[in-house]
Amino acid sequence: MPKLRTKINPINSTWVYFRSPTAKLMYFVNYKCASTLYQSWFAKIGWEMVHLSSAEVDWKNYYVFSYIRNPLIKHRKGVVEFFAKQKLIDLLESTIEVDNRWVNIISNIVDLDGHTRTIESILGETTPLQIDWIPIDTSFDHKKYTIDLLETHGEHILDQHKQQLYSVMRVNEATTTENKMFKKLMAVSVSDQIINYIDFDQCIYDIVINQDLIEKN
């Protein structure tokens, strides 16, 4: 999948990356985009987890890649996970059962933590275009692409590590209540506030998906 390229405009906030000890490769962690799977896997193959600002990333010499999904789905799932991690998901469900208007209130929350944060809010508007974005919510084989990408850039992957990646189907499975809350949020009309918040990420996602379709035809 071709990279999108533009001039870098670094910002100061730090974020989580995984860095190869042997190749000029870095994985930018985009939460709710198979991040639990890939963080675990990259740790297993010996990559170092680092917290860096965009200005601290060696964009000139490192090939940076990450994973992406439909931004609205990512955001809605991120909202649900925030409440789940705070152990408030059951309270949220019971509150909504009493007064369904709470679904609309919750659906308009823009940013709670890293799981709801957009690519733009982390990296700005230009740096994301330096990243090879790999879709996880299409028929595109993101696991095979990841292995091929790493090996193309000089990373040696043991067969057992390849098998570990291929064999994992789902990680961090949502509970029945979490799935129920997610479906409720997805059923709500998307407000202008949320549309504006995810608009840049949606543009990136659309470009990646269109590239994916072109390459398959």
C-alpha cells in the first residue's frame, strides 16, 4: 500500500510507538485499531515500546506504519471502552434503560482518553501523511501485509512468531453489555460536533480504502 507523503509538521504531545531493534521501522499505536493484538505481538518479537513526540520521531530514516478503521466506529468503541475501564459500563446501561436521552448525551462526548482520540488530535494535520496506514476492517489481509512489510524492510520474523500472529483471531473481546452499548451509540444520529472531530481521520481512512480498492482491481 503506497505511503501518503507531505511535509512534516511536528507537535509536542507524546504518544506510544514500538521501535524495531534491528530495522528502521516504527509502529504508531492507534487505539481501537487492533492495538492490543499488535502491541502484544511486537513486544513478543522484541520491539521496544517508547513514548515520543512527533518532533522526536526520526521520520527521515524510519518507516512508520499503523492501523486504521472507520473513525466513527473507532470513536464509539473508544467511548464504550472508557466506561468499561472505569467499571461504569453496567451503571451506564442501567441509566440508559431508565432514560434513553443519555444515549444522545454520551454520543456527543468528543474526547475521553486515548481510545477516543483522533489521529489528528495526536499528530496534527501533516505528520499523519507520513505514515503507512493499514486498514483492519476490510477484506485486506493486514496480518500478511504486516509480515511482508517488516521483511521487506529487513526485519527477520521467526516462523513461530508469524504463526502466533496468524493464529490470534480476536483480542480484548467486548462483553455482551459493551456490545449492546456500542450498538446503541451507533444507532444515534451523528452530531456535527462529532463529525467535525473525526473529519480529518475520515479523510485519511477514505484515501486508504480507495487505495486498497484500486490495488485489488
